[in-house]
Amino acid sequence: MKSQNAEGKIKNLLERNVNGIINKERLSKELKSGRKLRIKLGIDPTGPEIHLGRAIALWKLKEFQDLGHQIVLIIGDFTGLIGDASDKKTGRPMLSEQEIKKNMAGYPKQVGKILDLKKTEFRRNSEWLVKLKIKDIIHLASLFTVHQMIDRRNFKERFKNSQAIGLHEFLYPLLQGYDSVAVGADVEIGGTDQLFNLKAGRKIQEFYKQKPQDIMTLEMVAGLDGQKMSTTSGNIINIADEPNDMYGKIMSVRDELIPEYFLRCVNLSQTEINETIKRLKSGTPDYYKAKNNLAFELVKLYHSENAAVKAREYFVKTFQKKEMPKDAPEIKIKKSEELAGILIRAGLVPSKGEFRRLIKNGAVEIGGEKIKDIHYGVSMSVAVKVGKKKFLKIILA
């Protein structure tokens, strides 16, 4: 983004990708006062990767950090044992301590793509939550009613449909709220689905005689399937994805989601984004060109411009050349799979025996290169040519 003065940066911080603020007037005054604020974000380690949806909050933290405020990033190694049910239609499976430890191992490196780690306060909420006694939990629980809990949209739907709601799920907002007390948060940010939990933090801070934190809810981004981007759903684009993989995933995003991705996920000026969206709303929108530009900007943002150039070249070589027809069939995979199984499932090859014969004869190509390994694994979006006339686009989704 182009440089802005302090007033312009504060305006951008309070408006860009922001859904709502409690209390906006007070927060605006605090930001202009020059006082150093403690800005809290909590992340539960539900998976080992940080996706673009979570990155929206990290970029907002960077805006606060650039203005000199203290970022407090809380890894929910304790709350992760429960799982946040804020946007879930069913109970979230409880994670084991081993899973949590494994998932969070790579977070600092990924967060470092956005924040200055030397200026970021990393905390684990097990530091204070394991010390709570049963009487503390009772005090926290007394601040809320069953009606308040059950009235939340997801719980209300599950209750109406006679789906199980575990008592432990009611504890989640209490513990997340207590995090704000433990770190003395002045501001907490989160997605719109987190509003109940964020408000719980304010109430619990008041109970402990602290000034209630201001709240900033951020817009959310849809995943590859058009639903909310979520590690649990698997419809994600991760900020640590390899350049070619990241580029290919963007090219597979639904056309109607492209304006949203430009608004939420790339570091371009608002003017550039508005111009792009205006072109997409014209009578003859070029979504293919827009996706290429979006994919390039994302790879450039999380890797480098050189990586973006190479990823674009790879995509062109793999998907546009070698006679790849526009109407070539597609098949989606969610994790690394052997090419043989994919081609059999797609109906391009009848059996593993036939696949071995094709490999022996050099009749299977990816990106113009002949595949020689019968156990060749596919872990990213690629285009495959089988024989002279059969094509398949494999999309990692």
C-alpha cells in the first residue's frame, strides 16, 4: 500500500474489512491519543496451516502494529481442547494435546509473513487457564444464562433439531473471555462469527474490575466451495501453500467470489481494488484475467514477485499449452493422491495395469513432461494429458 499519514492510517484501520466496532468513538480517540494499546487476537490450533480467512485478522493486527501498538497473539492450546462451536452446525471434535502441539508448531513462521515477530507478544492460554479453580469457573458461569447460550444461532438450530450440545461447549466463551482479563486487552479483534465470544470478554473484564475491551469484528471470506473458509471444512487456501499450488487454487475459485477476494485478501490500494471490481461488474467481465492478477498478487504477497512470475509461467505451461481444451474435465482432490488412482476414478484409465502400460510407453504427461513413476503422487493443482486426446484438470481443493 502507498504510504499514508497517521490520520489516514487510523481511518483505514477503522474501516477497511471492518464489519463493526464496539466502541468506535472511544477507540478512535484512543488511537489518536498516542497511547499504546494492547490488541488481542486468539487463534485455536485446529490445523497446522493459517488460511486466507485467518490472515485477514493478522493484516489488521499489522495495521495496529505499524501504528506502534502492542500485538498480543494468543494460541488457544487450552481452548483448542474444547473447540469453538460459534459457526458449527454440529459439535467440534475435541483435539488431543498431541494434535494441538503438532498443529501450532509452524504458526510463528507463518505469522512472520505478516507481523514483526520481534514486536509480537506470543502467549498460550494454558498459561492461565490451567490455574483456574472450579470456584473460578462457577463465578464465570454465573455471569451468563442458559438462555443466552442457547439463543446463539448455531446452538438454537442444533437444539431445535434435537442435536446434542455438550455442556463443555458452553465453557468456550467463558474461557476466551478470561483470556482478555489475563492479558489486559484494550481491543480484541475477530470474525463476525465471534461476536458473542468477544462480548463475553467485555463482561468478564468488568467482573474483574478491568475496563472492558473495545471490539472490532472483521469481514470474513468464503472458501473454495463458497462457504465460510474453515480448516474444519477443508475449503481453504493457506498462506504457506507452495506458489504453484496457491496460484492454481485461486484460478479454481468461483467467478462470483473474485471481487470479495480482492477486497479481503490482497494488499492493493482501495482505488486499484475498486477499479478491478468495476471492470468485473461491466457487461463483459474478464474473470480469467482478474483471477490471474489476483493469483499473482497473492503469491507475490506471501512469497515474492519472482515466485509469482514463476507460478504464472508454470500455470500457463501446465493448463494453457499442450493443446489443453477449455472444456477438459476436472476432478478435485483434498490431499496428496497417487496419479493412478485419480485417473482411474476420473475414468481416463480403466485399471492400474493399463496405467503401468501407459507410463512405460511415455503416454502420460504433466506440464509437457512425461511421467515415469507408476507411484507418482499429485499434491497440487495440475493438468494431465493421457495419450494424444485425453486431458484432465486435477484441482487441489
